[in-house]
Amino acid sequence: EVQLVESGGGLVQPGGSLVLSCVASGFTFSNSHMSWARQAPGKAPGKGLEWRSALYSDGTTYYFNSVKGPFTLSRDNAKHTVYLQTTDLKPPDTAVYYCPQGASSDYAGPWGPGTQFTVSS
């Protein structure tokens, strides 16, 4: 059973930075691409997602829809964990962040609980 658990959200001031984590289980993590996507708070998981970036199993980063930074993806295969480090945060970055398995925006689940951060002064 695929399980994804995101964490690391919270309240951050504009211009601040944050590292989100996603621990995965139920599949061969080292062979899997992993993505980060976000949506406005209050929506059902998977609805109205903005796909940000994918980290391929070989370490290559792919940006959806030419979205670029400032954020960095990384992974620790030994810990079955993928990270999203984001800097220079702005209020529009406020969202719930998910880490879907794979690198396709057609992903239909399962979804983790997501982790929300709010950018506000």
C-alpha cells in the first residue's frame, strides 16, 4: 500500500524559507520519481493542484509548466524521503503541499495528508 506523509509546514514570514519533507512507503522508492504539488487550503486532495516540480530517480529535476524556483528538490533514498527547500516565500505561496508518487500530473492518488504553510507577517 502506497503511503505518503508530508511534514514541515507552519507559519513563515515573507522572505523566509522552509524545508518540507515527505516520507514514502509501499513501493520501491529509489526507483520512483517523486513530485511536489500544491493547492489552496480547504480543497479536497488532488483538486485544483498546481504541479511544481518532479525529482526523477536519477536525481534530475523537472519543472512543470516552466515553474522555476526559488526552490530545490532533493531525496534521501535510504530514508525514503524527498525534500522541498523553498526560499524567498511570498503570501501567494500559502498552500497545502503534497508529494505525489511519479512525475505525471495525471496522478490520481493515493494522497498523503499534505502539509500546509502560511506566509504572513
